Amino acid sequence: MNKSKHLHSHQDSTEPRTPESVLCQFFGFESFRKPQAEIIRHVCDGKHAMVVMPTGMGKSLCYQIPALLLQSGRQGLVLVLSPLIALMQDQVDSLQERGIDAAFINSSLGREQRLQRYAEVAEGKYCLLYVTPERFRKSEFREVLSNREVSLLAVDEAHCVSQWGHDFRPDYSRLAEIRHWLHDPTTIALTATATAECRADIYRQLGIPADEIRLFHEGIDRPNLKLDVREVWDEAEKIDVVESTLNDENYRNGSVIIYFSLIKTLERFSDALLSRGIDHVNYHGDLPRDKRRRIQKAFMSGKADLVLATNAFGMGVDKEDIRLVMHAETPGSVESYYQEIGRAGRDGNPSLCLWLYDQNDLMTQMQFIEWANPDADFYSRVLTLLSEHPEECQGFGLDWMNDRLQRVSRHDHRLATAISMLDRQGVIAGSRPPECFQIISQPPEMFRDDEFLADKKRRDQERLYGMVELASEQHDRKAFLNRYFLGTAEDHS
């Protein structure tokens, strides 16, 4: 997109509104990136779209522009399902600064704020509304939406829909039900990462036949990104490479993210870097929410230019000058790897994506796969505990259950996976105590089907093997990634 010299504050009401005029009026750009305009016209014509576009290339405009074009009186609404509260906040703040009538409803709002927002939505305010899919569990929210016509449903980070996606989110699997409740509106699903198999599952979860949803796939060529893999043999060598790379003149004038799989590894690296006088901040899921928020704010503002992070850090980090994204441990899938390197070089300037490949890291990811794939016997024992010992489960909690389910290691995370999956299928009342201790329906056959569960585990293993293949690629790694994501499934385009 080419930036115009002036951001127009208004438009002559006699001129017809077009995607280009709205782009200029509200966003200050003179032209679209390919194929944004085509996508926008496609969904404004009432046709479904699946958009696979690299991170930072303007996916959100593909539903924000239609929100400004599709308003029908005060009832028209573009509803955006987004997985991350921080991402909603940033996008809505940016839209409001541009004079766009947008809002979000999520758990960050107090009761009075939430009720006020509900009233405003019911009265016809807002052309763009951001919510998490979990919001549809609330009957009062569904009642509010019954007063509005949803012109377009946008599903952001659509890979969260698929059970084969790398960032599985249980409530995203209820999208067909949500779409039906909304009277099956035109739908646009957007992601940076979806293989052919994942896309096919997304279509199924949305309840849209594959021949009724058009695929817009831009490939993943980012000319300014250099993808490098350095094979290393131990942690000491990794730390030396980190230090030497941070001192590289080509990548010193910008921000840096170093990704880790394990918090304990991150903390060891942090100690080592501090001992070498390298200042940084740490970000991981065990930190309190307010501290994570402060760290992200410091990184986004430039007060902190180096962050050591687990994959908990990333969504909503839309920072243009990230010169270096380093993986100090091997990611669990090509999808995760690509999502994370996509945060580099959004300003178009040269940026390095460096992966420190140690074969020993594969053992960590193989353990993660075991935890993410309980077998039928484990599900049976979880359900037996919940049904035969409800008082003990509620009184002593998940730690007590974990002790009863396995004796090998208290760090075994299969119970967390089982609870999430049982919640997704509506077997239990929620994914957190005390709701997770209440069985509300009979479990479906899938939890007794070892062949089905083994197939899911095999797919996870194949995704990890994709990382091994990427590491051994001797020619064009970007071409490898394009082959991996485009696949052979027949998408309608």
C-alpha cells in the first residue's frame, strides 16, 4: 500500500463510497496491496473467503473496510472473532483514533462497562465489534446480538478453528453453531498459517462447503527476511551464538525477540546474558498478567529492545522494526515457526530469522506431543475420577487428580489437555475449576477411539518432522515453506 500525503478527515457525501475512497479517507493509503481490493469486493458481494496472508501484510483491512462499506442503517455490524484480548484492545484503539466506530467486549471490562457496551450494541452503535468466541456462551450477549444484523463474520487467527491447527482453541470449534445462530452470515476466515489439511478442517468447522469459500493465498515470500539455520551442539554454544548475533552491526538498530520452548531454559539464558552485560526483559506464561502487560508495553514503546520469550509472546505484537527473531530452541511445528518469524521486518527492511538447531531439542517437543495426546485409557480414568469422586475432585483440585492419574511426573500435562478436550466437546461444564469437575453430558465415542486419538498424535509428530525437514533443506527455505503450506488440497479459488 502506498501512503497518501494527507489523511482525509471527511469525504464529499455526493461521492460514491468505494474500497479505495474508504482506504484513503480512514487509513491514509492511496492503493491496496494485492489482493486486498479483490478480497474486499468478494465479501461485499456476499461471498465467503479464506485468506492466508503473511503476518503484517494487512489482513485486518479485509474486514475493516467492508465494515465501513456494508453499514445498513444502524443495524449492520461486522463481528470479529479474535482469540486474544490484548490484540482486540490494540486494534480497537487504533480504529477509534481514525474515527471508526469500533468496540470490543471481553473479560477485561468491568460489569458496569460491559452492561453499558451491551446497551450501546443493542441500540445500533458500532460498525465493528470484536469478541472472543467464548462470549457466545453468555445468554445476555446472544440477546444483545439478536437486535443486530451481522453483515459479515470475520474469524481472525482462523487456524485456531482447526483441531489440526498449531494454536488449538476449543471454543473456535463451535463456529458452525455460532454462524447458524447468526443466520449464516457471509464469513471471512483469516490466518498467516494454514496447511491444506488445516484449511479443509476450518471449512468443516465453519459449516461452509469447500466449493462455497474462495481461497486467497498469497504465499509466504518476504524478500527482506533472511532465514538461517545454525546447527549447534550444546547450550554453551547457543549462548555464544546469541551474543555474537546481537553484536552484528546489520541487526543492531531495532528490536529482537529470542524464542524458547521451556521457561527454565529461558531463565538460564537470561542469567547467562545478564552475566555478559546484555540487558533484556523476560516474558512467559507464568508471569502475572499485569507484569506481562508492562513488559509488552515496554517492548512496543522501545524502552526494552530485547525480549526473551516463550510462544506466549507474539499475538498482538505489531512492531515494525524487529530486526532479529531468533529461536534458541526448536519450535514444535512449521506453523509455529512461521507465525513467529513473521513478526520480523514488517517495515520492509532487512531482518534475520535465526534458528539454533540442536537435535536434543526434538526430545522436548516429543514430550510436548505426548502431553497433548492422552490415549483412551487416560480419558477413561479422568472421567472415572470425575464421576466416582466428585467431592474429592472439587475439594482437592486438579493437583489431586493429577497425582491419582499418573505417578511418573507431577509435570505431566495430559490432564490439562484432557480437561480442555472434554470442555470442547461439551462433556464438562468448563475448562477451569469448579466448572471442570461437573460432568454435564455423555462423552462422545472419540474419547474411546484409540485409532482416532493415535491419528491426532501422528499428525502432531508429522508437523514436528516438518521442522527436521526444514532444518535439512539445503536450497531455498522459503520455497520449502510455500510447498508446506500450499499443499495439494483442492481449495475453491
